Amino acid sequence: MLEEEEKYLVELRSESGLPINATFTLNDVDPDSCMLTLHYDQVEIAASASDYFEALCQIRERLEELGLRPFCYGASLNVYPSAMGRDMGAAGRRAYKMTIGRYARTKDLVDIFDTGPDVNLATVAEQKAFVEKWLNTEKE
């Protein structure tokens, strides 16, 4: 459980490519629920779910309707948390960067609210389709 709110600065990317500064606020007010709020301009979008990755996906789906995507690993095509990472202490905060044909390794773990040059923005549906493809591909 979080002792206090955690905040993460993030850029929202519009379809035109213009960045918008935003902030994610994480709050564990209920031990069975993860509350995530996105603030940008005068807009606030909140979601509550069993883990932060699911809450992020809910917010991303609402942003997609507005033509916006958060530039962070949690919104990257090839990043997805393991079932254990969602159920255990990480609350969906840590996810694997996956490569088709290769098992994910500990060194592939990233925080879903962090960013890097290898973020490949995708919709929630595209991300889920990639995970299904990765799961159904033979791995070395």
C-alpha cells in the first residue's frame, strides 16, 4: 500500500505529434483497488482497477477517443505485465518488454510509468493483439 500519492510526469502524444504535459497520480486508498488519475490542461481522467496496468488501460481507452496516447512503457506495443506481476506486490507496475520468438527475462522488466527511446506507442487493442501473438509464438 502506498504511504502517500505517487506522481509521474508523462507526455501525451496527439495524432498531430504535439506533446501535452500530463501527470499520473497513483493512490492506494483501498487495499483491493488501485486508483490512477491523469491530469492534463484542465482535464482529469480517473480509473480504479485491481492493478495499475488495468487502470492505465482504462485511461488509455478514454484518451484514444480523444486522439491522445501517453508516452510511457505501459502504452508501448511490446510491453505487458505477467499474471504474477499483476497479482503480487507489484500491482501491475512492472511489465516485460517482449520480443517475438524470445522468452521475457528479468532484465526486460520496466516500470509502466517510465519512458525511453524504445517506447512504441500502440492502442490497447494493438497491445493485446501483440501479447497474444507473442504468447502463441515458439520461443528460444
